[in-house]
Amino acid sequence: MPSPRSVAPTVLAPIVVTALALQWFGRTYGSTAAERRARLPGDEVVADPQIVATHAATLPAPPERIWPWLVQVGWHRGGWYTPRWVDALLFPDNWPSASRIHDEFQSLEVGDVIPDGAPETMCGFTVREVVAAERLVLESTTHLPLSWRQRDLARLHWTWSFRLTPVDGGRATRLVFRWRARTAPWWLTVGAHLVIVPADFIMSRGMLRGLRDRVRETPSTWT
């Protein structure tokens, strides 16, 4: 009969390996080493982040076809193109991610707020930079429970940056997505490393695959 000391490493080893893999993919899914090293628009907004994640995918459409999908993201807008089971599990009150382009969500300017929660949560992103078919930078300090913010229990400074680069002679697009975060106090930082980073592997992969599926459809999806 094996001793407890011999069983413990056998049980713990796959757990540790899985945790490390999720940390790695949660920070790097789809991106190259060069893309992770490269400076992206919005990097200066959170100057000293505790967490940086860079994800990327090559989408089978030129930037101008991807942009209408990207510019309509948000709560009760186009969603985030994550799988429906993710939306239903984590954001049951949000609409399903859009399967078509909505012309009422196509105008976006610096200073606009993109909701990312029910109105009572006062949660959303502020547009910091927007260049059509090229880049979009979003900033938030509101992605925490409202009561925490009101009582100054925790703080979060977060940016999302999207860069679109034409490849394959302009027939496809390399979409690089990066988020940078600085958090306080220490327990929120630890929680972000342990929970948000692994979850981002699922969320970011789902978003990039969702965008890829949508731009494969005919471009005549305007309403």
C-alpha cells in the first residue's frame, strides 16, 4: 500500500501542471513572442501593471470587415462574441453576442463609455483611442463591485487594446488584443492572478474564435 507521502506528489503533479498551463495560456494565447514584446497603443495608460496578457489571431478578412464587429462590443450592444454557454453562465442578464452588424452601434469616439454591466453596476469602459480599422483602446476603473468602489475597499485600473494589421496582401488581419491591469490591495492582486488570468484563456480564445466565425460569413450582414 503506497504511503501518503508517495501519493501526494502523484495527485499534486497534474494539478500544478494544469495551473501553470492555464497561467501561460491566460497570458499568451495565440500571440507570438514578438507580439508580446511589442509596444501596443494604450500601453502607457497603465504604466506599471501587475498583469499583462497578450492574445492574437489571424482572421480571414481585411480590417475594414472586422472593425464593424469590434466597434459594437459591450453590454446590451454586440457583446464580446464569447460562446453562448459562457455568456449564459457568467452574464445571464446580457443579450447573446450579436450574430449581425448593428448600424446603431457603429459610431464610437474618444470619451464614449461602453457599458459592461447592468446600469446599476455603473461598470463600463471609456474609449481612450479609436482609429477605424486600425486600433481601439479602452480603459476602466469600474470593473469591481460598486460597493467596493464606494467604500474604497479595492481598486482596479485596466486597459484593453486591440490592434488590427492587414496581412496576406490585405486579405486577412492579424488582430492583437492586450489587457494590462494594476490592482490593490494585495488580496485582489492575488485573486486576479489565480482566477482572472486562467479565465482569460477561455474568454479571449472564445472572443477571437467568435470574431473569426463571424467575419467568415458574407459581408452583407448590415441591418
